[in-house]
Amino acid sequence: MWFRQTGAEFTANRGEANRQAMCSIVEAGEIPGLLAYVDGVPAGWVSVGPREAYPRLERSRAAKRVDSEPVWSVVCFYTAARYRGRGLMRRLIEAAADYAREQGAAVIEAYPKDAALLKPTTGAAYVGISGAFTAAGFVEVARHQPARPLVRRTLKPE
């Protein structure tokens, strides 16, 4: 819910209220992201949707708009500890791009950490690692902060 709310809203709704807000999104029929399964067990998550679904991006220096083109955004990941280091982030990025394309998106972007400039901790990787996006065909189009590239991928219709 972090990117879907202002800082004040997120703090005011901390805990159960934010969990209920996410449940309400799902119950309303919106798909807030994608799950990854390994042998039938939930292993990871990626939040993906139209940029407009994430109000916090409008105030983010790292995610400052580069143009007025409509885009979809990949904003956060979670991978269960036992599945880390297995390339799941890359697979989630590919799935997010495929899903965005299926929904009619022409461009998808993300705001990952640049591992070459910032040694990511488990928590720091929640926005993704730039190398995983590069490997998935994203290219850097801007860098509003030293360790946070804005990367994009054009989605070709199938």
C-alpha cells in the first residue's frame, strides 16, 4: 500500500487498516500485482499497474515523470527468504511486462536500485535491482537520483 497512498495516509493506516485496504482493492476486482509460485507455494510478489494507481510516485524524486506518455509502473517486490537468489525477481519482471501488455500498455517503467552504486540490503531491494530490469530488456531513460535509475521497456503488441 506504500505507493498507493500518501505518507500521511500510510502512517495513519499502518497495520490492519492497510491490510484491509489491500483486501478491498482485490475484492473490487482490481489486480494490484502478480504472485509467483514455486511448486504450488507462494514465493514472490510484484506490484504492477498504471502509474496513476500509485499517487506516491508523483512526489518521488526517483520516479519523476520524464514525459507525458502513459505508462505502467513496477513499484515493489517481495520474495520469501527461502526463494531469494534464484532469479525470481527477473521472472516477476517478465510476468509484469507480459501482464501490462495484455492490459493494453505500450510502455512499462520501474525505479529500481542501482546495485553498482548502492549495496542493496534485503529491504532496499523492495523496488527491484537495476540489473534484473536490464536483463529483462529495460533501458535507463533518466536518473533523478544517483543510485535510482528510471528504466523503461517498450511493449510490442502480440
